Amino acid sequence: MDHGPFFMLSYWEKQSLLHYHYIVLGSGIVGLSAAISIKEQQPQARVLVLERALLPTGASTKNAGFACIGSLTEILADLQTLSPAEVTALVAMRRKGLHMLRQRLGDEHIHYREQGSYELISTRELPALEQLDAVNALLQPVLGGNAFTLVNEKIASFGFDDSFTQALVQNNYEGELHTGHMMRALIDLAIAKGVEIKTGCTAVRMEETPTGVHVITQQTNPQEEIVFHTGKLAICTNAFTQALLPQLDLQPGRGQVLITDPVPGLPFKGIFHMDEGYFYFRELEGRVLFGGGRNLDFTGETTTAFELNDRIQQVLEEKLRTIILPGRSFTIAGRWAGIMAFGASKQPLLKPFSSRVFLGVRMGGMGVAIGSEVAQQLAQMMLGEA
């Protein structure tokens, strides 16, 4: 006798616990924000968020907490492959998304602060300074003022190695936040709005029907599948989307991070960028959080494996020792990796996949900045308002 995958489900469970108006895959910034946006527009709708791990898994809880719109060299690199209009549109999306995140959660709940944002300019990057005024002019209509200011006088007081740091550029429109508090606030808000969140639940495939979408999930026991039913499905799984939709232009990009123990007399606060944004560090409670280096091993870091890359971690330590904290002793308190998603385009993949399935993925390492805006547009698509 074939009992099928439902043999352990009761009549009551099948009747009442598996059917939703909207299901969102992924409980990161985009997934939770999309669920919240849907509930704000349709308070009576039954909305479920499914998360494959016990905690949100990807980049949303692993990032450095930068509320950023792009460094000078990053913007100039974008202008090599994108039109000026496309670059300004990207910056506008980042700015709008950050504003939405702050408005929705409140600065005090996410520990949002503006303590300065800077880019260390090396000898190789000095020609970028010749473009500073032009980039300011390009972005002025979006930001309402000059994005970048040269502040070389701060190099010495910050204690950076001046043989590497030939110039220091301040970004006047960036801030920092506490990633953990941000995600806690998003989860709390989603629950308060009536969103259901189920963790440890991997969506292994989906099947569209004339009336909706079946979402087949795998539980802790790999033999046990539970099928949820929804009218419309949002896929917000970012780097892990290819497991469901391998045909998409989307590749994972792992980011390596380390954090020091508190450094006595640490001379700087704020957030800092180096090397077209590929390296980034910040002060956090007297510690230095330092991450990046994906450009040292693009192939090795094109993975969804949560593992450390020893070579990149060694480079992070070396740069910390020689450029950021020269002459200061420090100890490493922890290391981790997060998984981002990239593609041929810098634009997020935000579109209907079908009439009932919608995509909000490929954040390009800018999920904190653009996630709320992507989620809002995604919700509008699902609600038929786009």
C-alpha cells in the first residue's frame, strides 16, 4: 500500500495548516520585508515564510552592517560597464532602500549611526581622484549634495599606514548598523504583522497548478516531504536559488569576514572601503570587523559552502596588521563567511517567473541597501499593482 508523503499528516493538518495565500522562500532581508509589505497591503492574507536553516542562511545575518551606496572607485568601476543613467539608478535604489529600511524599523532598533564612511586610496587608485568632481556632479541629483569629499588630513589621526594610504575619500551619505539587531527587528515586525515563519524547512521543488503553486519541502528526515499550497510564491533565496531554478543568471559569491577582540585605544570609528569595495572594515564596539578578498579567488569563492578560505583569511590578517593597525597588537576573536549572489548584471533579478511565481534575488552584495526596495516592488508585483 502506497501511503505517499502525507502518511504522517492528519486530516486536520491537511485541511488547516498547509494552505496560504502567499508563500515566501527565504527569511533574509528581502524575504521578510516582502512578507511584511504583503501584510501591510492585505492584513487578512495568510502569509508564510519558509527558511531552509534554523537561522536565516546566506548573507543577511553574515554581512558587515554597512549601509552603503558605493565607494568612489566602486562607482567608477561600475561606469566602465554601465551607462551613467544605470549607475545613478543603482545608487538611487540603494538610497531609497536604506531609507525604507530605516523608516520601517527605526534607527534605534537597528543601531543605525553615521560615524563617517571612508575609502582608502592606494597609489594605484590615485587617478580616481581626478574623477571625484565628475562623479559628485553625476550623483548630485540623486543625493542632493556632494557624495565624496577628500579628507587626507584624517589619515594620520586614524593611524593607517601612510605608505599605502595615499588619500582618504569620505562618503557623505553612508552609515552603519547592527546586522543582528536589524534581523531581530525584521523578524519581530513580521510576526507582529501576522506573518508565519517556519525554519528548518527546505523547498526542494515547486509545481504550478491551475489554481496555485505546490511547494514541496523536505524536513529533517529526508524521507518526509510536506507539500504547502499557495496562490502565489515569492522566491527570495538569493545565492541558493539555483537549487530550484538552475537556469537563472545567478552565481553565489562567498565573503570572508573576521573580527578582532577589543583593540585598546582604537583611533577610528565609522566604516571603510578599499580596492573598489572588495575589502571593507569598520569599528564595532572597540573591535575591528574586516571582510572581503573575494577578488583574490573568484573561482574558489563562487560557492554556497559555508567554509573559510585560508588564503583570503591570511590576506585579511596581513592587511589588518600592515595597513589598518600598523604597530598595534590585536587578537582575532572570530571568523565566518556569508554567501552573496551575483550575475552578469549589477541589477537585482526582480521579475515574474510565471503568473504565480515571482523572483527577488541576486542582490549583488548590496542586500542591506536594496533589499527593502526590492521587496516592496516584489510585493507589488504579487499583489498585481506593478
